Amino acid sequence: MTIRRIAFWVAACLLGVAGCSSDDSKSSSPPASNGPAYAVTGRVYSPDFAQVTSLLWLVSDIHGGEAKLDQAIELPGGASIWGVPQTGVFYVVSAEQLTVSKYGLKDGRPEVQGRLGLNGVGIAALLGENMLFDGPNKGYLFDPKSGQALELDLVAMQIVRRISLAEVLIGGSENTFLAQNGFRKFGNRYVTAVYGTSANYDHVAAESKILFFDPTNGNLEVKKAPCGGLLYTAGAPNGDVYFASDPYVASVHLISPNNSPAPCLARLAVGQDVPDATVVTLNDVTGAPSGGLIPGSNGDAYVRVLDRALYSPAPGATYNQAFSATAWQTWRISLNNARPAERTDAAPLAGGITVFEVDGQAYENVSTANFASTTLRRRTGDGAPALGLVMPGVTWGIVRVR
């Protein structure tokens, strides 16, 4: 999730929803010396949301239990976590320290094995950073804020080269973001969506782009997307990739239609490098403001739909109020045929969504509206939907380390 969206989300939410943890919750056990190990990060906010602290846990399971504050390693400011699954290491990108830190495991605890500073390559602040890997020894740090991707030697923890992202940036937008759930494998390359906003997030660019990237050589290719505001992706069983706009786009379009494109769903067919020209207008499918895309099983996916019976904007309402209202229902759609859409029985949430794909399964956040707690909800596989790990704050990243 981008810093912009979480800042809006936490500042505006006032009412609690499902997902609070209780004092008698079972603690998540630390990993055994040779068992599964997951690095999980979250962000905890001060009561006025002016300060943020990132927390790091190492747990044996994400399907249940609770990660508690006294079990966490504190990381200053905002931090994101990345890695190649089951390689024994992971990487923490610190927005406060402007560093990339390599962590391994020692005696069942995370231990820093190397650190790389970013100040010397023109990065003064991080906003919406993303990492992609070509095996365990080479990675790329994408920083739209500075308009570059850094190729990293992850053994020596050195910057090998800088790759311009000039053609990736959305023209006329002060902020450019890559899709919330990162790059998705597509043939021999990876693909993601690109999204733009004004500096104050009161205008969403009508243009989106589709970014193809080959991590073996660092080559990138950019194509124009058929609609704007794309920030989520999901893969279909046949290899097609779908892109959907953000619930924040739906919120802006609801309040000020001229400031945002209509929420949409676009498809990139397997074997193609240009998305379909025809798109699905999500609001037409559900009959209400809609956005987000959470992968499901068997070609299904889930979107958030604003329940107008629970929230209807009053005169002078802001985009943030609509986005953060505890009034967004979860609907199921079929990716290859968005109609008919079906509302699920999940409790309403605020509009913000974080999606994590771990061990071949997709998880979403079920957060209290004041962000005191988040519960992971698995949306794919046997027995889905199923609630999993509970943790303080907002879940920010998960890497299967071992």
C-alpha cells in the first residue's frame, strides 16, 4: 500500500470494525530451527497518526495466532519488506534511514547481514518503493519518486547501475506509483500497472501505464493502459493478468467525477503485450462506487463496493471521508466475465486494501478502522475465506524466509 493511501486511511477512520485482537489470543510461536519461518512487518501509529513505527516479527505460521508487541523488533519510521521466498534472507527498505538492509536468521532471530545507503544516488525520500528479484543474488529497487530503478548486487550489497524510469512516470502527475501488490510474472517478463496523482491526491490521472520488466537484463517496456487509476493486479488461471483501479479512485470519482477516471477493470491477455482496448466499468457491474482487486480461487476475484445505505456523501464531503468510511462491502466477480457480481457476507471495511501473495495463496488485510490491529484473511485455497495471523497496526509485508 502506498504511503499516500495509508496516511489518508488512518487519518480519517474513526469507527472500529472486525479484526480487533483480544488479550487472550494465542501468541504466534517463533519458528523452529528447521521449520517454516515468515518475516512479517507492520506499522503502528501514534494516537494522532503523526508518528509511525515499523515492527518486524519472525513467525512460524501466518494462518493463526497473534504477533504481539513484545515479540517485535522495532524499525524506525516507515519500512517495507521484500525477498525471494525460502532463500533464508530478506530485505528491509527504510524510508527514514534511506537504506536497504539484508537480514538473515541466527538462532531463530533476524540479524542484519549487510546494509546499503541510498543517499548517494539522488534519493532524498522514498514514496511507493518496490523491489523485484532475478534470483537470490540480484535485485532491483524501483523508486518512482526519483525516477529510477537501481540494480543491486545482493551478495556484495552494492548498486550496480541506475535505470531511468522517465518513460514510466505519468505525465502531469506529481506522484507516480506502481501497483500495490507489485510485479506479476507474465511470460518471460514481469508486469505491473502504473498510476498517477496530484501532490495533494485530489486528482487522479486519467492515464495509466502498463510496465513490462525483464530482470535478467534490466530492460523495460511501457504500454498505454486503456483506462486510468489502475493500482491492483490479479492473475487468471489461463495466464491473463487483470488490472483494477483503486477504491480511492472510486471515492474521488464519487465526489468529483471530473477529478478522476471512472473505476475500471482491464485485461492483458496471455501472449500479448498490449492490453485489451475494451474495459469493464466496475461501477456499472456493481451499481455503486467500486475498486480494488483481491485474487481469489478458480478465476474469481474480489472488489470493494461502497454501500450507499451505510455511507452517502453529505454536501461538502471529502474524498478521504468516502474512502475511509466503514461502508465498503466485498463482492466476488469472475475475471473472465465480471457480470454477474455477487456480494459476500464479509463485514464492511474501509476502502484501503493491502494484498499479499505467499506460498501460492492470496491474503488481504482486515483492519480495525483506527488501525490498532489487523487480521490476515486468506482468500484462496481450501477453506477460504479463512482468518489468520493477528498483529498490531497495519500489515505491511510478508516474506517466506524458510
